[in-house]
Amino acid sequence: MKTVYLDQAAGSFPKAPGVSAAVAGLLEHGGGNINRSSYALSTGTGLQVMAVREELAAFFGCSACEELIFTPGATQSVNLVLRGLLRPGDHLIISGMEHNAVYRTAHALTGAGIALSVAPCDGTGALDLDALDRLFRPETRLVMLTHASNVCGTILDIPGAARLCRRRGVPLAVDAAQSAGHIPVRLDELGADAVCFPGHKGLLGPQGIGGAALSPRLARAMTPLITGGTGSSSDSPEMPAELPDRFEAGTGNLPGILGLGAALSYLRSAGLDRLRAHEVALTGRFLSALRGCPHIRVPGPPRPEDRVGVISVDFLRRDNAEAAADLEERYGILTRCGLHCAPLAHRTLGTFPRGTVRFSLGPFTAPEEVDAAAQAVLALA
Ligand code: PMP
């Protein structure tokens, strides 16, 4: 039986062409480390890493390439921003569609004297801007919102939230774990101060590499999450003030960075617009095939244009975990069931605590695979 991988929201597979060669190339020929030693092997790899930083900074609309910080992934970037910025007495607003990367980190900070408010979203996962507007306080220090839901794909109105934030001079941080590589994610266009992104999902790169794109004002206000050697200002016991070194202590994931660089080259040559058109077409095809079945619920916006390629199905007459197991055993279709590390989102969508079966699509998903998944859902419903 052929396997159909529809768990792209957990991690893209296959990776973009060129990624594994770039990872292997660094391991086989790249030398030991960068930014420490001055021989050509080290500086050559350093230049390659710099080139990827420049590409990513341009991709995410940074005003300077130093404002693109490499991290191991979105979770680490969220922690970098929240723990780097917030201090006792501050107030943080998040949305009712957050992943635990944001929710658990925010919750942990409430134990350190930071007040937390959750901006409600409607039953499709869309942000209620009026309700968000009412949550601001004089001590609100940051708003952090997911760009697209990892449960049902809903794209949140980040520019709308940014307008509210700008009116009050409050920075906005975006969890772009499910949007980067799918829809445009640029600091300048969104009006955001931070974008936290993983390399291993929509960007089609390897696991263990991601980053944070920061505005100059946010970068200036943040303290480092991790301290240690940077290969710069080594005479000082303090972390250097310069970016990106201030937030990049220790040896980075060099194979991951070069792999991500190769993925980015692929995305550029394939064209984000073309990939997005494919995603919208397949999402629409899946949603249409499921429409009308009385034995399932499909939370999220009805129009595929309002989502990334993430579709959750709630089986009303059977257990969702059993349905996911049957999808794999009988049809070879790989999905993810449960709460998807997003209990807040499931509460918002009315699917807590039972969760859903999540299907997530990627640029290499074929229409026939979507048809097979839809038919399997209808047969199991
Ligand atoms: N936020 C969202 C919305 C996600 O879907 C995920 C991954 N499931 C994360 C954050 C965490 O990403 P990472 O595993 O790269 O740290």
C-alpha cells in the first residue's frame, strides 16, 4: 500500500530538492566552526551562513540582515522574544488560537509576575479585533499572535491587529510556524516587530533550524535568552550589544542553516505564488469533497483562501483517534489526531477535549492524494 503523507504541518516531507545535499556538503567539506578561527575553511563557511542570513532577512522583510537571528526552531524563537522582553508588571496579550509554544511560555511567565490576557477568536478561528482592542492596558508590553492555526489553518488578521498595536505603541510578535513558506510573512508588510519561524515546516528545510526576524526597536529592548561565547567582544563578561551575536551564543546548527538556504533557493525558483495557488486549489478540493457529510464537522473558514493547507476533521459518530489509526492501517494515509499541542485552539473551535484528525498538505501533495483522503474520510465517517 502506498503511503500518503498528510502531516506537513508537523514537518514537511519530502524536503525541497537540494536540502540533503547542502546538509551533507557542510558535514563533509565545511570544516569545524565559523566566527572563531581565521583560516579559509572557517571563513568560507561563515560567508555561506551569512548568505543564508541575508536571504532569510530579505524573505522576512528585516531592515538589516543582522536582525535575523538563527534559533533551533519556532519554540525557541517564541521563548527568545517573550522571555527576552517581558518583565514583572508587564501585560501580555495572546490569542485563543495559540499553540503551546506560545501558550505554555506565556502561562509560565504568569508565575514571574506577568499578566496574561487571551483575545477571543470566533468559531472559525478568526480573531475578534474589537475584543482584542478592549484588552489593552497601560502596562501592555507585547501582543503575540499565531499567523495561521496549526489546527484548522485559519489565517488571523495580523495587519488588523498591527494597526491596533501601532495606535498604542505596543509591539506585535507573530508565530509564523504555519504560515512561513505558505503565505507572505514580512515584518514590514504585516506591521510586526517579530516573526518566529521554524525551518522544517513550510520552508521545506531540515529539523532543528529556525529563527526570529526582529525589528530594531524590539531587538534593542530584548535581553538574550542564552549567554555564552560568540567569537566577538571576548574580553567582556557581558554579551555583545551587536546583532546577531547578542542572541546567538554557542555553535549554531550550520548543516541546518545551509540546508535551509537550499530550501529557500527552491522556494524562490518554484515561486511562492505558484505554491500558494496549488495549496488553495488542493484545500478547496478537499473541503468541497467533505462538504455535506452529516457525520463529520470540519472547523475553520469555509473559503480555502482564508486558510493555509490544514484541514481538521471531527468524526461525530466515532472516536477520532481510532479514525486516524484506520486511515493509516486501511488506506496508508498519515495524519495527526488529538489536540495538536493547541488546547486553546480546540477550546475556541469547540473540539476540546476530544480533538480532531488533522490533514495537512504541502507543495508536493498531489490532487489524487487529496481525493483518496476525502474518500477515506467519507467511508470511515
Ligand atoms: N507554533 C505553531 C503554530 C506550530 O504549529 C508549531 C509546531 N507544531 C510550533 C509553534 C512549534 O514549532 P517548532 O516545533 O519548530 O518549535
